[in-house]
Amino acid sequence: MILHKSCPMCGSARIKRVRRTLSRIYRGRPYRVPNVQFHECPDCGEQLFSPEAVDRIQSCRPKVAVA
């Protein structure tokens, strides 16, 4: 996991590493990613994901047939 000392969007030094379940929508279909770790800024809401977290999020996406 990459260590972030400040938020790249607002510059806040309050950015924190969190672990929670994310809810997302992919091509109109909702899905959840349980227990994923990432950095989040409590001031502006920016979320920063490591490559491992992105892989996990993508692996939980619903499978949608491409026409």
C-alpha cells in the first residue's frame, strides 16, 4: 500500500487509511467490495486506491456480456 501524507485534491494532511465495504455501480448494476483498504480524505472525500485495491474492486464487478 502506498503511504499518502496529504490529499492530492485539497492538500489536507488529515488523509487516513481506512478499511470498509465499498458500494459501486458498473454498467447500471450495483455491486459491493467487502473489506477493502484505501486512503480517504475526511475534508474533501477523495479516495485513493493502491493497484492491489483496484484489482480487488475490478474482480468484484458484475460480469456483463458485451454485445
